[in-house]
Amino acid sequence: MFGFYRTFLALLVVAHHLLNLTIIGHYAVHGFFILSGYLMTFVMHNSYGYRIEGKIFFAINRILRLFPIYWFVLFLSILIIMYWGEESSSQYRQFIFLPNSFSAIFQNFSLIYLHWFPGSVSPRLSPPTWALTVELIFYFLIALGVSKTEKRTVIWLVFGVFYFTLTYLLNLDYAYRYSTVFAGSLPFSLGALIYHRRNQITKILKENPKLLNFYSLFGMLLVNAGIAMVAKNFSSSLLENLSLYLNYILNAFIVAYLINERPAVLTKKMDKIIGDFSYPIYLFHWQAGFAVSMLIWGKPLLNREVEGIVNFFAALILTFLVSVFAIKFIDGPIEKVRRKVKTLKRVKFLQS
């Protein structure tokens, strides 16, 4: 029951970017990583297995999940940039301009940005896709078996802790704990560990229902992000660091809670419908913000003043409309293919 949660995180990213809010989108991205660590470990154990054919089916399924909608958004992004011009698009967000080399085309087409800081690669027609490079790398490692057993997962988690500790010892800045490929190890391994320790974590949740319930966990997540924003504005590094790791703990508890529970106001069908919007929202919101700023104001506009807030809501509407189209006409037909792949995998499994 992760649909609402995914879209909630995607909207936090949108608020971060289009309203110039600090931190909150970063915390959401690493929340996605924790969820992916859990889900990919779960599906490898329960749907695909670790034999070669299982890994192949897993890869096919991930490609079908990620790329058709992304390529549709890529096409829209190119049209938007060509219509209003690269000078305006790059002024709105420095990474948004047309690729002008084979390497840039390949990286934008494949979602594999060739840098330890994938978010530093330019151009990116959909700027947040640097995080998908991190996702793809850890999907690959999970398929290879890095989280196959609890022991392996703990070793992976220790590596993530070691890397984060090293960033402090070497006096490296926050970007090394957020946007490098190595920085993904800690949240991904934490998510994978939730899979192996889900029964114990669920027990903790059930023993503390007043503190660790759906509404309190999401509330604490937002409050913690707010505290981090204040800490950053006042240069309080201690509070900022505490908030960073509390964000991991809260997201881990939310993932564990949603394994078996869902809020009473959401049916399973509603949760899925809401969750389907998370990916296109994540991919398209920057381009939507640019397009509506040019339509409404005739210039690239990005701020927290009245015009920026109007632009934010207009961008949300455009993003929603594009998402509806993508879900119905692209993801819908592709989902049928994905189901056939899963069915074929089960047949292969039964025959083996």
C-alpha cells in the first residue's frame, strides 16, 4: 500500500523545486530510495528469484516500468524547449536545454548519467532524473544479490554508514551525503533491511500505536523537514544532521507501517490510482513550471512571491493533465505487457 506515499514524496519534491523550499525534496528523494530498497528486495525474493532467468525478467519489468513514460516526457520536454527556446529554458533551470553531443543524447535517453555526481551532468531534459541513475545502479546490485540475505544486507548497510562517516572525517559537504552514487547505499540498504526485519519492526509499530501510526508518522516527517529548513537557514549544522538521520528513521517506519496497513480513508484501488501519478509528476514538474511561467508571465519565473505561488499551482494542474494522459495511454497498455512478463516468469518458475 505504497501509492499514496510515493505521490506524497513526489509532491514534496515539486514543492521543493517550484517554491524554492530547501531540504524537503532531498528528504523525499532519499525516502524514495528507502522504499525502492525494500520493494526491489521484496520482488527479487517473491517474484523473480536470483537465477539468471529471474534477473532477466526483473530487468525487463524495470525497463517497461521506467522508460516508456520517461521517453514520452522526454518528447514533451524537447517540444517545450524548442517552442520557447533554450535561452529561456536554461534560465528557468540551468540543466534544461537540448543535448548537443552523442554522449549527452545517450545519457538523456538511457537515464544513465556518467558521473559520480549524476546531478551535475548537463543537460538533463528532466532534471530530477539524476536520482533514477542511482536507482538503476542499485536495482542492478540488488538483482545481483547484494540484499539476498540479511547478512549481506547488514554488510551493505555498514558500507553506507562507513561512507557517510568518511564524508564527515574528510570534511566533505552535504552534497556528498545526498547526491553521489555512494550516498544511495545508506537509504537503499536500510530499505532492504526492512524486508529482512519487517516482522520485528511491525511488532514495534503495533506496540506503539499512538505514536507510530499513519498520521503521526507523516506529521513527524513534515515537521522534521521543517526543522531542517530552519536549521539550514540559521546554519545549524548539528540540527541539520540530526534531522537528516531522523528522516531516514521516519521514512523507514512509514515503509514498514505500509507493508501491512493502510489508512482507513484509502481503499486499495484508490491507493493505486493515487500512486500511478507519482512517476509522471516527478518527471515532468520542472518542464510544467517552465511552460506555465512562459504562458502566464512571458518569462521564466521561479520564486515564492505571489507570481511564483500562482505558477506553482498552474504547474501542478498541467502536470496532473499530462500525468492522466501518460497513465491512460502509455502506462496502461504497458502495464498489460508487464503482467504478461510476470505471468511468463511464474510459468518458467513452475517448470523449473
